[in-house]
Amino acid sequence: MEGGGGRENAWTEFLVALERRIGDQNMEIWIRSALRADQVGHRTVRLRAESKYYHDWIHDNLYRDILAAWREVLGPAVELELTWDGAASVQEPAPAPARRAHSGLDRSMTFDNFVVGKCNEFAHAAALGVTDAPGLAHNPLFIYGGTGLGKTHLMHAIGNCVSHKFNVVYYPAQHFFDAMVRALQTRSIAEFRERFRTEVDVLLLDDVQFLAGRDRTEEELFYLFEIMRAEGKAIVLTADEPPASIGKLEPRLRSRFEGGLLVDVQPPDVETMMAILATKAEALRLDLPSDVQWAVAQQVRTSVRELEGVLNRLSALKAFYGRPLTLPFVQERLVDLIPPAAPPPGPELIISRVAEHFHIRPSDIRGNRRPANIAYPRQVAMYLTRRITGLSFPEIGREFGRDNSTVQYACKKMEEQVHTNPNARAELDLLERACRA
């Protein structure tokens, strides 16, 4: 490792910073056992994975966290190169022309792997619009919404789409603040401003709500905003809420932000979450059955980032046990994620729910009386028992004190009602939900 003891200390600090981001389980499986430092310099860090499998998984899932951890230790100018034993990574971008500023873009976030649903289709269309004419269309574009819903993905997708033609710089708000403070401390604020005027065509500023109330930073951001807008440069911003709701935001900045296009992203519905899950699982070469996808999508409803964490756990589970990720296996090993399904209701409960609905006693359904106000509920109870429990006709007959043919007749009659009588079908659906609840 380059640099002796100081760089050894940097590696140790890096491991601590990374564990705060990805947790001990990911550290054990993917980092401590499979990744080492080839070079740690002032400007470049080169890490080597023990195989292409580990390289690809780490690159696709942990690259951003690894880069952020190194920048936390060595500063924001650090470049990260990821290779594996026997080959160099071909996924890193080619060296940029001398004039280009370091973009900070995550090359894995593109429009191609962004899943579009009703929750984000307008934001997606607006982001694509920016790429058609950066600096002219939707300038600035302000994307807002909750954490982990895809705002940052859209921002990086814009940058990756236009970076071959334009100089793009991505800044998390905290990094922008840190860079500006360093410029003030080193009396190089003029150079800091000039960089944005001459080297940046597209500025991507993430989580701007963190700059609210920092008066000098807001003043500099307003100054840069005016310069870039005047010269036709594009600005894309994200926040967790619209400008009007960001407390302590400087009024001049709020008016500039609101002068562009405001778009929001909402939490995805179950179907969109399943599509996102399938896309990301495919990128990990992880085979997830549809019932596992459905169960995960039901549990993780508010954050794509949380969904990525779940996929990391599933991938680690698959790597450790080497078994297919069936729903029973996942429920057994990740009880906190997908609790085991409750057993279906038995005949006793079904009879009780049906009797309550028709204002009769459970003993009436099991008894021998045959008036219409009892015969019909009895047929309903037999039909629902067959549908919900899957018991055979003879087994249901024993539960109701009837013979096999009686149960078959009751189920046939109810099937006819389902297909011909909308009111009966609605009533049976209601009763089935009540029984399963």
C-alpha cells in the first residue's frame, strides 16, 4: 500500500467510516473478506476484489458508499478505481479531458435502469426534458419527495446522459458546503466561483434543504445561480420538500427555485415496487420468485433505498447458504423482514363468521333444520370452507355432519351464484375477507 503508516491509518479510518454506512453484516461478507487496498494516494484510491463476482457485486451495490467513505477520510477530490484479481475494471469512465471538472456521477444510475410508475412518471419526463436542451428546458429543475424514492437516481441519470457533451458536476449539499468553507479558509473564493463559470455546464445539487439557514453558503449559491443562469448553464436541484416548505431558506433563493419546474416523486405502489425489485434483482443476478417479490413489496412500501438494503440481505443470504430464495426459506431466515404467513382460518371460524353475518347461531348451520334462512347460510359456509381451507368434500362433510354429495351440491350452487348473481358474488367476497381477517 502506497504511503506507509499514514495510509495504513487511512485504511483503518476508511473501514470504520464504511461500516457506519453499510453495517457489520455487509462488511463481513463483502469487504473484510474480499477487498483489499492496492494503492491509497492523495488523489487516487485503487481497491482490488478477490474475484470478478465480488467486484461486480461491490461495484453495483456498494460503490457509492465506498467512495463516500474514502472522501470522508481523504477529502472530496479523491477518485476511486475498483479492480479484481487478474483484470482491471472496465466499468470505470475513461479519463476526462483536461478542462472537465470531476463529475462525482454514479455511472450505475441511468434512465435505462430507472423504473417508471405513476408515482414518478412526471418527474421522469421532466428529467428527460432537461437532457434534450440543458440550460434551456426546465431551468432550474427542482425534484422533491421523501428519502429513497429516486430523486438522486434521476439527477445522476441526467448527468450520465449528457456528460459526453457537457461538463457535469454532482454535489451533495454537504459537500458543496464543505468545498465553499475550504475556499473561504484558503482565500480562494474567487477561484471557487470561476470554476463554476468556466468548468461547469450542468450543476446537480442534491438535498438543498441542508443549506437552509447557512447564510454565507446561501449567498454564494445565489451568486453562482445567477452566473450560471445568465450563461445558459443547467441547474438541477433536489430536496425532501418543495421550496415553499423549506424553513429558513433565503427568500431570494426560494423565488429562484420556484421560478423553474417543480416536480415531485411519491412512494411507489406495490406493482411499481415489484418492478423496481425485479430490475435490481436482475442486476444482481438474483433469482427472486414472484411470491418473494410480492411479500417484500408489501413490507417495504416507502423507500427504494430500503428496498436495496433488503436485496443486499437476500443476496448475502443466498451467498452464505447457497440455497434458492423460496418464500418459506426467506421467512425462516429473515423473520423481521417477512413474517411467516398466518395459518388459514379453520371451519370453526368460518362457520362462526357466516352465522354472525346472517344473524343465526353456529349450531343452526351444523344442525339438521332446513328452512331457507338456514339452508342458504349453510351452503355459503360449506363453499367458503372449501375455498379457504382446501379441505376435501368428505372432510368438510364431517365438519358439518353431512355426507359428501351434500357438500358437493352446496359448492356447485354457490359457484353458480358467483357467476350469475353480482350481489351474491359481492356478499361472498365480503364474507371471505371477514374470514381471512
